[in-house]
Amino acid sequence: MTISKEETRKIYLERINRIVHHINTNLDKQLDMSMLAGLGHYSEFHFQKIMKAYLGESLGTYIIRLRLESAAHLLRASNQPVHEIALRSGYENPASFNKAFKKRFQMAPLDYRNMKQQETQIIHNQNIVNMHLHIPTKPKIKTIESKTVIYVQSTGPYSESASRAWTKVCDFAAKKKLFGWKTSFIGISHDSPDITEAEKLRYDACMTIRKTVIPEGEIGVKTIEGGRYAIFRHKGSYNHLNDSYQYIYSTWMAESGAEPDDKPCFEIYINSPDKVSPEKLITDIYIPIQ
């Protein structure tokens, strides 16, 4: 039986989606190239070229970049010792971690942390004046259950990539009749615009599902892990979401003594920009904590 070009493309994207998701969720582990190739049923000979064409950078460069950017986030948001952050970022040797970090950010990890602490104090002073307009100073602390979702990951500036991803997810959900009154619409902004270049920012548009769905092309299926979260309610335009994240990581995290967990934070959109004005939008920000 002949497979159409469209079906071939779907199979290609589904394989790559599986590999990228595995990498994103296992950065603290050893990532063997032959194992990754096997996940996508690719030969090792073609695997690296296929991934470079899709990612826009070599697979090795992609993995190293994500590990170091994750480490930069932990240096800014937590008080964990540098050697623990190195381990959580997939580096068993602290010296190798220091060398790679300095190459990526042009400064040693401790210097980076000190610089970010100084910036944090400036942001904190600004937050005292204006942050209460968008977010409450005290979150709700809840332990939530895991959520199974369909999702599309899109790369680029969040103002552009989010709409692309949501169009694809919603089109698929409509086709498969997946919408329901209990459906949650969840966004995962994997990267910080303060750390990652705009063209490499990763955004997942996710919808909870209540029945079995088979991955198809760019549409993946995954679990958003449950656990303990600090939940902040942001009121107002999505354009101010970064202000709320700055408050959370520069002020609340430091004052509360909370430590971030390894899981990604996510947003649940309570209402829709298609139905309310920007100033009436409500977004719950979930921050995973230990």
C-alpha cells in the first residue's frame, strides 16, 4: 500500500516529537544517541542530520544548551549549591559543568548567581510599587493530580509561537471531538526570555483529554506531572505574564524560602481572549515546588 506524502510527514513529525519530548524530560540523565535514534526508528547514520534539520542546531548542541539554560534558571531561582545544580543538569563532573557554563554565559556559575541576585533586588524594589496590579502576593499551595494532555510544541517568540500551537491543537481537538465542559487549556513556556534567545523559546499548547488519543504528526500526548504547586492568579493581559513570573522568582521565591522542583511550570487559562477583553483575562500560574 502506497503511503501519501501527508501521512509520511505525520509519521516523521510524530517520531521527532517522541524524541524531543524524551530529551526535554530527561536532561538530568545520560542521553545515548543510539537510544534516541531507536526511539524514532531511525538509523544512527541519518539520525543526526534529521534532528539538525528539524532543530536548527545539532542534537548535541541542543541538549547542552537546554541543560545549561535549566542550570541558569536554578541558579537564579534557588539556593541549591552549584554542584547539586550541575548534577540536576546532567553533569556528574562540576569542573566540566563550570567550563560549559562559562562558555555559554561568559561567566562562572557563582558570578552568574551573584549578578542575578543584584538584578533581583532591583526588580524587587519595582515590584513593591506595581506588582500587586497583576498578581496576589501570596499563592495557594496545593497538591494536584497528574493531567493527560494532547499538545503541540512551537518554537519562537511566545507572542507568535503560542497562537500557532493553539490553532493546531484546537483544529485537531475539533476534528476528534475532544472538547468538553471540563477541558482545561494549559500553556507551558519552557524557557525564560531572559535566558534563551527569542527564536529558540519553546511553548506547548496543551488540552486535557478524557479518552485515549493516539499521537498524530505534530500532535503529541503526554502527562503533566502532579505534585505540590504554588498557584498564583494573574489578572489581566498576557503581555504582563512575564511581570508576574519576575515577581514569583525574584521576590516570592526568595521571601517564602520555597525551592523549585524539576517539573516545568505551566499556565491554565480560565477564560478566553476571544470572549473577554485583555484586562479581564484570568490565568492561573502553577509553580512546582519541593
